[in-house]
Amino acid sequence: MASARPLRADARRNRERLLSVAVQALSREGADVSLEAIAREAGVGIGTLYRHFPTREALVDAAYQGELDRLCDRVDDLLAAAPPEQALRAWMNHFVDYMGTKRGMGDALRALIASGGDPFARSRDRLTAAVAALLGAGAAAGTLRADVAPDDVLVGLSGISLAAADRRDRAQTDRLLGLLMDALRPR
């Protein structure tokens, strides 16, 4: 199978702008936001939107996958910029934000699933790999426990994210993330 030709710089910028606007619009207005409104807010015509995303489902899936990639792709930069335990803590903050965006896109994601799509097919593997890299770096540095399963950390983070959504209290979220970090430090 031949690979697709790389996008021109202007086409890549249009695609990225469309995805950014789509995430915001889907989170803000739900699954029924018009594609025309997304194109208009992104500063492109509806034809440009359809060239990149031939269906609403393709746009929703790409928007969600972009958010997932943005979260997971931060790991290397965070580890390059800070010690592993600080990188993990920063990534946890990003995870809480990602979950809030995912919740905001909930109706659109459910509609995508109802149409036969599976936006979450690679989510768990990507998230687990990201947490494993952070935990592994911390274990190698001696600042994080080596006996913690990445999936357990994800479950804890998911629970904190759910609590954060119900309360919208960032101070409590920070305290809960601090408690989780304390549990991940060597004894």
C-alpha cells in the first residue's frame, strides 16, 4: 500500500486548525454542532473541511485521536525538561485536562461508536505506554516505585478525573494527584 503524499504546509495548518476548533466546538456544543460552524470558526470553507474529513465521524475520530496523541506524545518532552517524578506529575495534570475534553466530546464520541467507529481502539495501549515510560524513568532514577502497574495508575487517574468533573475544584484535584504521587514514591 502506497503511503499518502504529505500535506502542503497550508493544508496541514488548515487541518490542524480544523481539529483544534472541532475539539473546542464538540466539547462546548456537543455532537450536534454544525460542520459549517466548525469550518467558519476555523477560517476555512466547508469544502476544505470535507477534503480533510469526508464525514462527521471522520472529524470526530481525528479530533479525539489528536487529543490522545497530544497527551501521550508529551512524555518525552516532559522527561527531557524535568526529573521523572516532576514529569509524571505534570503529565497527570495534562491527563485530567484530556479527560475533561473527552467528557465534553462524550455525545460526539457516543455517536461515532453508534455508527460503528471505535475511537478508543488504541487509547488504552497508548496511555499505558505513556505511564509505563514515566514510571520506568522514575524507577531508574530511584524516585518512583518499580512495583506499580501502569494500569493501576491509569485507574487512579481516571477516578481523580471523575471526581474533578463532579466538583470542578482544581485545589481538590491537585491534592488528590499529590496523594497518588505520594503512593508512587519509594518507601
